Amino acid sequence: MRIIAITQARMGSTRLQGKVMMDLAGEPMLVRHVNRVLRACTLDGVVVATSDKPADDVIVRLCKERGWTSFRGSEEDLLDRYYQAALQHRADVVVRVTSDCPLIEPAVVDRLVGEFLDRQPDLDYACNFLPRKTFPHGLDAEVMRFDALERAWRESRDPVWREHVTLPILRNPDRYRIHGMTNDADYSYLRWTVDEAEDLEFVRRIYDHFGHDRFSWHEVIALLDMHPEWTEINRSVKPKAVR
């Protein structure tokens, strides 16, 4: 079974233009994110899926410089981008993460993939934000069978759903077999993703402290226990609404 993580990345973010190339302790945010994903032991490969727009040439160049695999597809139709990337790289299982999460945790990805595999062949999809969110916002991950992704790609016609990749699955729990993974402690009040300048300032505090990307999410929790005021930096940022 070939397990491929696909992370979406583009320069044209609507709220923080070019954020994936912004500096975190001497490296672009995309580098920090991919380095962390690559440390997940359950993966057979990682693909950076960007758009076919000229502005995203810089992402493809960075991937070539670092020896990473990249794929280019539709900017708006992310479901098609994921499907075509998975098809090209012969994925049996697709792990979805997003490049605006520079604190993504490989151990959480591995645990989610493990729970997904343990429930085969009776499961189509798993994530770590159902039945309720307990991990920090920014450690989100999803795992799905390729045939479930292909079915969503083939059947979904709503452009908003296709922009958010897995909404055709999440909004049809009667048609897909779904599993949710939770954490023992509830950290859902923490915001570790990067959408706004305040988010970037917050994660820069984390990276400036460690100076590398090899720390664990539990070390970040411990650091925030020592600096609770840091969580106020981006507390007012609201997540993007999904129809």
C-alpha cells in the first residue's frame, strides 16, 4: 500500500500573500513545513502540489533545489489538483496536509495513518478534527483511500466544495465511512496555522526560540506554558468560513 502525503502550497494567498516563502528562523515557511512532514515514518512520499500560475514558479524552483517532488495543477479546483497528483504518484492512500501549518506534527500524522490502516478495509477517510477538534488548529491532517478521493472528484460539482478538497466526503457521512481521531487533552483553543500577519508573528516566536524545526508539538505546549502571553498574539484571528 503506497501512502503519499500531498501538501497544497501557493503564493496567491488571499489574506497573506506569499506566506509560504516567508522566513521562519532562516528558512522559508514551506521548508519548515515540508521538513516536518518528511519525518512522518508512515509515508512513502511527499508531494508539494502547487498551481500552474506563473507566480508559483518560485515554489517549483524551491522544490527542485531541495530535491522534493512537486506537482502543478488547477489553482481554484484543489480537489482536481489533489486527485491528479495522487494519480500521477500512484497513491493508494492520500494524506492531506496544508503548507500554512509550519508546526505540523509528524507523530500526529503517523498516529492518524496508523488508526486509518488498522481499520482497513472498512474505512474510507480519517481526520483529527472529528467528532470534535481537540488538537491545535494547525495540526490538522486527513487520510483517505484513493478510491474515495476519486469518487469525490468524479461526483462533486460544487466549486466551493472542490476548492476545499474533502468537503464532498465530510458533507456526506452516509456515503463515506469516516473515522475521527481525538487527543486526550483539548488544545482546540490554540491557533498554530498561518493566515494573517499575527499568525506569522506567533509561529516566529516558536521558531526563534528553537532555531530549528525538529521540536515536537508537546515541546511547543510546554513553551507556551512558560509564555502564555504568546497565545494572545493571534487569538483574535478568525478562521476562514466555509459554506
